[in-house]
Amino acid sequence: MSMFKTTLRIKTDTPEGRKALGYLRNRDKTMYRSYSDVIIAAVNGYFDRERQLADDPYLETREKEDAFLQRILETVERGAQANLLNGLAALLQSMQPTPDTKAIENDLDTAIDFIDSL
């Protein structure tokens, strides 16, 4: 097994140092069994991201735009669902039984007959 060994010194008298040490001490031990696992993941993640941004300087902007568009889509979907429900409610109300037109015509004929008889 090949191994590289170094010493990590963290100054705990600075806010950044205390924050870093807090992350190391409070790590998810099922995911990161040792400080080395955390540091390897952090270093690789940092430099992979740097390389991606160097290769594609608009990557971060597109990611922000994608997140913004996703929020817009979710808002539009919620609005469309609300409008659909309101439209269905209005449709159901308009489908309420209306007075029978034959009965109204009969009542009108009866009224006219009554008036004519006077």
C-alpha cells in the first residue's frame, strides 16, 4: 500500500480555522471514517469544480439560470393547478339545474290567458 503522509495544522484562533475544525469533528462518520476521507473529498471536489469552471466559464451561470427556471416552472404549475380548480368549480356551478323552460312557457301562457279573460 502506497501512502502519502503530511501534518495538518489548523489555527483555532481564527473563525475560518474554528469552522473547519468543527466540520472535521462533526462529520458524518458513516460517510467519512477519518479526517483523511473528508480532506480527500474536499480537495478533489474543489479542484474538480475549478477544472469544470476553467473549461466552461459559464457553467455556474447556467446552473443558477437552471435553478431560477425550475422555480419559475414550479410557480407556474401551482398557478395553473389553482386556475384549473377554479375553472372546474365554476363549470360545476354553471351545470346546476336550471328552471324547466316548458314550465315557464306554460306559466306565461296561463298568465296571458288570464289577462285576456279580463
